[in-house]
Amino acid sequence: MTPAHHRRWLATGLAHAFLADHEHPGARAPEALLARARVCLGCEGATPEWLVSMAQAVATRWARQGLIDTVDSLAQTLLQRPEWAPDEHAFDDDEPSDGTTNRPEPVPLGQWAVRHWLLRPARMAAPPWGLRHIDTLALPTAADWAEWLGMAPDRLLWLTHPSQRWREGSERPHATVAPHYSHRLLPKRSGGLRLIEAPKAELKRVQRQLLDRLLAQLPAHEAAHGFVRGRGVHTHAQVHAAQPCVISFDLRDFFPSIGAARIRAFWRSWGYPDDVARMLTQLCTTRTPVAVRERLREAGALDFRAAQRLAAPHLPQGAPTSPALANLCAFGLDLRLDGLAHRFGARYSRYADDLVFSGPASLAQRFRQLHAWVGAIAADEGFALHPGKLRCARSHQQQRITGLVVNAQPNIARTDYDRLRAELHRAARMGPVDAQQRAHLQGRVAWACQALAPSRVAKLQSLLAQITC
């Protein structure tokens, strides 16, 4: 075993020991931490100074920051301690010129080994304050989740195999595993391509169960209208109807901007153990293959930062769980932007990546100030504004939000209504159409009828009735 591997091994064993029984009264005191560390290393006789120093450092860290560590993060913190000396000259630069020394006692790697692994039993933690009335699933182990999902443990392991997280080009054996997503590139109206990453049948069933039986029960912010039960495009538009000024921003790469670290932190915050949080994150995130990224780059639809986001585990656009997880991870963004809107005397709502503010006519005069604040808050929350999608419309201009005009009340634009009516009329005259085309037209009519006058609704439905398959 190399010195680097030995240090990592010792740090991981000590991290397990420090975290063991940490919930008991007094278990985070330096003396209690040191006692568990001694058991871990099988100390007999005097306690080495470097171990006392590490225990004291961990106790101080938790007293200041709270218990925020997992085994991995605590082991990494321990490895950054100055007690680890890779060689006998590691601390020469720390010696003052007067000949004295302030360096800590180095860890003699050859004398110490992990004798006892102090492992904590998997158990749920308390959910966030104020949300403890929400029933979360008490499933602290992967075996519990496999039973709840109605699948064999080995199938769950296949969906969450560690090789899915290995870097591209890894030389590890069995680095290539069966892909769990299919990828489609769809043309955008504005040009370029849109990437859809759709899970395959088995993974999609698991994600749908997570959504329906767990994520749908967790509340999104009141300002979020996209993919929230009881809200939608029309409720989003209604917030800003008949306002003198409407300002819209767009978030760039909304789903890929939410990486695996944030999803894992979300599951951890709801009380799930680290191993379960890692497993659930693997079920809900993916990496985009190199070939797909290259195709997007060739089409000019991918810059360097966007390629980096897709190369790392992220929320896939096309998975059932992605919209709900995105809303929950954007709770802090919505909370801060809603407070910002109140400071500007405005209203705020969000539909997926579409951020909208509306208010008095004076809001337009403060557009640059609002833009700067929104950009700074979005960046602080891990998002970025799209520079080419900023819109500021006053009452004498067409105020359009997610396809609806809101100058007076949410309504379909006259040009959109005329275009849809012309398509229906042409389809009715051309004779029978295939079932897929008629279903597409039926969906568009159903959506448009939610914001049209009764006379126009009757006209569209009459034309739709004349289309036969």
C-alpha cells in the first residue's frame, strides 16, 4: 500500500469513528471523539499528540458549523490537516528562523492501522424544520428501497452501478455499462437543437414512482408555476395580467445547471443516509455521452460551459423526476427573487426557466438595476441568465409570457389564433389525416381554448370535429 493510500485509509477509518454515535449527548466532545478514535486505531498506552489534535479540530469544526459532514467530506477534511507528513522534510518551510519549530507532530504511518471499523447503523435523520409534518419514506437502506420499488436488489444495483460515475476514458474493467437513457435532438424554433434525454422503460418506471409517491408530496415555492399540481402556464400568466410593465428573464441550461452534488444534498437534507442519498442521486441524474455532445457542438448549440455541464452528472431534460427536483432545488432562488420583487414593488413568478417580474411603469426605469440584482442572485444560486432573452414590455406594447398575451388578461395572440385556425381548416379540407397528427392538433386546441372567448372556442372545436382519421 502506498503512503497516499495508507493516509486515505486511516482518514476514512477515523471519519467513521468520529461520526459513530454522534447523535448521543456529549458524543461530539473532544474526549468522546478521542475515545472512539483510540478504539478505531487500537491505541494502547499514551495517546499520540497528532490524534489529540485531530479530535480537537473535529470538535471545533462541528461546534462552529454544525454536523455537516459525511464520511467522505470528513475524511477529506482530515487529509488536509497538517499532521500528515508525506516525508521527513514536509514541514521544513514551517520552521522559523530562530531555530524553534511550530510544526505539529507528524503521523507515523508505519505504526498505525485501522484495527476496528466503527460503523453507524443506517438510520433516517429529522427532516428540515417546519416541514416535519410531511410524511417522508423511512427507508434507510438500499435493500429497503429495492423492496419499496418492487424490484430485486441486483436490478437496483444495475441501475445505479458505480461505473456510471466513472470518468470518461476510464481504464477500469467493466467501465462500459448498458446506457439507461436514449437521446434525441429536436430543432428549436429559434434555431439550433434541443437535447432530450429520456430514460428507458425500467428506469422511467422507477423515476415515475419516485415522483408520484414522494417528490409530488414536497412543496415547491409559491412563485413556481411550472410542473406543479394545480398551477400551470395560465396561472403563471395571470399573476402578471394588466400590469403597466412586464420584465422577463431566462435561465440558461436550466436542467443541466443542477448537478449531482445539489441533488445529493437535497436527499441528505430530507434525512436520508449518505449511501441512500447517493443511490437516489444516481437514479435521477445522468452524463451526456461524448458522441451526443459532439453533435451538439457541430450544430453550434453547445459552448464550453454547457459542454462541461453535460459531461458531469446533471438532471436530464426528459426524465419524470427532473422538473420536480429542479423546482425543489430552485426554492432558494424563488425565495430570494420573490423578496427582491417586493423591494421593487413588483410581482414575481417562475415557469421552469422563465423568470417574470411585473409592476408599475416606474419598474421599466429601474430595469438595469433589477437586471443586475437578478443576475447576481441567480449566479449565487448556481444558475446563469441567458443574455439574449431579456424582455421589457410596457402597456402600449405586446406583453407576452410563455406564449400568452397578458396586456389585459391571459389570451392567445391574434396571430397564433389565426395560424391555428388556418391549420385546422387546411387539415379538414385535405381529408383524412393520421391519428398522431389529429392528436397533436387536438392538444393544441385544448391548450388554446383555456384562454379564448367562447365564440373562438366554438369555432376551433367545430373545425377540429371536421378532421377525420
